[in-house]
Amino acid sequence: MNLVDKVNAKSIRTDIPEFRVGDTVRVDYKIKEGKNERIQAFEGIVTAIKGGAISRTFTVRKKSGSVAVKRVFKVNSPLVDKVIVVRKGVARRAKLNFIDDMSKEYRNKERN
């Protein structure tokens, strides 16, 4: 194990649960507003997971009214307080980018 791997191993978080593309997750994210810090929940479907080890990111898409919002989170970021898997879904693709072009609401089956 070289020096870079040793430094990266210290930064990788182990408290994040396993989740896949298609799952519905709630991400509690720390937001700094001036001197204050608060936690804001962002709940939606995971549409993509990229990278590995220290640079792993995941994209969450939620629908707020008639507007869809996508947000990319870093798994190992200290600003991500916790990730909760609300619902496990089935996805037959690695990335669900086709959801953006759909006129109807996307529904996926539940995985056991």
C-alpha cells in the first residue's frame, strides 16, 4: 500500500449505508449560513453513482412541485451528515438520465 492509499483510507467513511441506482434516499446535508450551521434534508431517487474510493459521488433527483432538482453529493464529504435509504428500488440501467426527458412521473418497482 503506497502513501496515497494510506491517506485515502483515513478519509473514507464507513457509516454510509449501501445503496444502488434506483433507491430513494434522504441525504441530511450541512448548510452554513453566516455563523449558523443547519442540516437540510434532500430526499429523492438516486440516478447515478460515479467514481470509487475517495472520489465517489452520487446524484439525487427530487421533484419539488413541477420542477425537478438534481444534486450531486460526495459520499466521503464531511458536509454529508447522514444518508438514509428510504426505499429500495429496481433499476435495469447504471444511470437513470432518461428520467429527465419523461413527461410522466417515473415509478420503479420495490426490491426486497
